Amino acid sequence: MNKYLNTLKQYQTPITIAVITLVAGLAGGYWLGAINSPGTTTGTQTTKQAQTGTAKKPLFYRNPMNPSVTSPVPAKDSMGMDYVPVYADGGGDGGPVGTVKIDPVTVQNIGVRIATAEKQTLSRIIRTVGRVDYDEQRLTRLHPKTEGWIEKLYIDKTGQRIRKGGILLSIYSPQLVSSQQEYLLALSNQAELIKSPFKNIRKDANDMVRTARDRLLLLDVPLHQIRNLEKTRRVSKTLHIHSPSKGIVVKIGARKGQYVTPKTELYQLADLSRVWVYVDVYENELAWVRKGDVARMDLAGIPGKTFRGRVSHIYPYAEAKTRTIKVRLHFRNPGMLLKPNMFANVTIHANRKVNAVVVPSEAIVRSGTRPVVFVVRAPGKFEPREVTLGISSDGKTQILKGIDAGEKIVVSSQFLIDSESSLREAIAKMTETNKTKDKDSPGVKQHGDHQGKKQQHGDHQG
């Protein structure tokens, strides 16, 4: 027996050293395996937090590409990306409820894009099709002031241009002939009585000349023909009818030799220096259109040129078949390029807003009943902010309240961030509710104290 004990003492020290070495090797292998395990990122972060004394236990782990997919333990998605840990405090940096904090790697993986809210002029764009027409205020319909026969047409084709004062036709009218004769008689009578010693006689003679001359003017006898009559003292068989305005001949209502009366429309003239354009606007767009709104027009027949006009009238009725409202625009027509009955693509810039704060429309998350925009508070930190929206146009939306010009906002992947934000907000509310319940439930403590007192009493009795 003594011999056995002596042998054991001889080998005791080497065995102890071997056991210690084996345990150290197993611990090191376990540590290396933990580094290479699926939860490497989370484990490293947890280790760092433990070293700094700020370790926090995640509530669960969320799929970075699909926030609705969660796991109670660290995991990877089908693409090999680590699930993101979700904590109860949502980041713990004092932001508003629902603020999301995402690490830079995840921000890059989910493709977050940032833009800046800007101030610019914004208007609601209404696109429609228009038809060019004559300006009704620049249409002239010419009728003779007396009966007679057309002796000659100087303008005998539609589409011809005519200047103001240009000769259109000559007409023979017995009434015009007699009116000339009366004027010549009045002139002769005035010449004889001008030297009369009686003032009333001289006045009556002058009045007769003035009346006869006015009658000729009322019958549209040109002034130069009246002067020629005064000079030659000869009655003209025919008299010219002149154009009262410049324009294009749209219609000719009489021909050479035709008997005409004041009811006969001799010509219809149109001044095309300005035209009207009629467009149809749907009922849901009508509320935006105002008189004076700017409109732009492009035509296939005039490539490369854009015409600028304005809304001049909104008709007070809707078309029964199309349920649209007719709107009239006016445009200047330099070079007479715009021709009636041409079709055009028209864009109305309605409800124009100057210096409006605008963001890309894709930045707006319509979450339930409230529109939300995510504002970048710091790198990787996103605050959901409720906004009041104005008009939208060409991918831009006006922000009436909630965001100032110059703030950075999220314009892509905000739906993923919104899911995370809603979850954080719900957790924050639940946490706050639990704290309130604990604070408002003193009975539990009192019950415990009562039990403690009973225990103490029991111990005392014992």
C-alpha cells in the first residue's frame, strides 16, 4: 500500500498540468467556434456591449429584407444576410417615438436613398387635347347699309388676306346716288347763302351740308370718296365698300351682279393674330383650374415650337355625353402658324404655387390615415414625421406642414423602415403602459410588505 502511494505522488504533478492544458484547449476551441458561428455579428456586438457595460438583450431578430419575418434567435436569410436585432428602446438615443436606428451595412443592403426638401414653384399639371378656333371677338361679318347691285368683287376667294381699309367690292345703289346728289345740292345752297346778312339763314345752310355729309358716312361711303365728290362735284354711279379690319376672308356671301340688301352677309373676316383654343377638362380636375392659369400648347403640325397662353373662360355647364367641362384658352399667333381646327396637346399649369416646400412623391408613406415622411436625423437614424400635403405634380408633392426646406428625407426603402418604425412605436407604447401599470399598482407592494410583516411576526413568535 505504501509503495502504491509513493508511485501516485511521483506522477501527480504531470497529471495536473495535463488536465489544465486540456481544459484550456477546449475553452479556446469553443471561443473560436463562436466567432465563426451564424450569429457572429450579433455576438461581436454583444461582446463589445458587455465589455463597455451596456449589454442589452434583443427582443427578437428581424429579417433585413422583410421586416414581417422574425426569429427569436440569431439567424440568416436566404441570401446569407444576418438578421437585425431589435431592442425595446429602439436605439436609446432620445429620438421621438418610432425613430429607427439602422447600422450602415443594413442601410446599404436595403438600398436607402436620400433627397433634400426644396423650395420651388409647383403647379398641378392638367394634360388634355385642344382644338384651335377663331377668336370670336375678332370675327367681322360685313353687311351693306343699303340695297343695290354688286358691280365688281375685288376680293373673290376665301382664304385671301385683306388689310384694314382695303377695297372689297363696288356696289350700285340708287339710294347712294340720291344721297350724293343731296350733298351736292346742300353744298351749292351753302355757297349761295354764305354771304347772307341773316345769321339764321347761314346757320341753316351749314346744317344742311353737315346733315347730308353725315348721311353719306352712315351709308359707309369712304371719306376719301366724299372729298372727291366735293372736289369734282360729280356723282359716282358706284361706290366702294372697304374692309373695316384686317384679316382672312372666311366666307363670301354674294357674287358679281347679285342684288343685295342689308340682310345679306357680304363677307365674313377673321383676324388670326390671336386665336382661341377649346379644351375639355374632367370634373375631378375642374376644381384646380382658374381663370388666368398658364397653358402651354404643342402641335404635331408645328414641331419644335411651344405656344404659351392663358385660361380665359370656364364654361358654366358640362357636356352631357362626355361629362367634361369646356375651357377656353387664348394664344397669340405670330406668323399665323396656328390655324383654326388644328388639334393640339395642351398642358394647363393650374393652381400655381410659388416658393412651395416640395419633396419627391415617392418619399411619402401613406400609412393608414396619415401621410408620413422619414427624416434623416443623423446617419442611420430615421424619424417618421407626419406631414400635411398640398398639390402634386410631375413626381413632386407640396408639403404644407411638417418638413422645412433643406431637411434630408428618405425616398426609397421607406416601407421597410416604416414597418420597423411602427414596430418600435408599438413596443415603446407597450413599455410605457407597463411602467404606468407598475407605478399605479401599490397594492402588490403592500401585500408583499404585509406578508413580510407576518413572516417577521412568525419569526418573532418562533
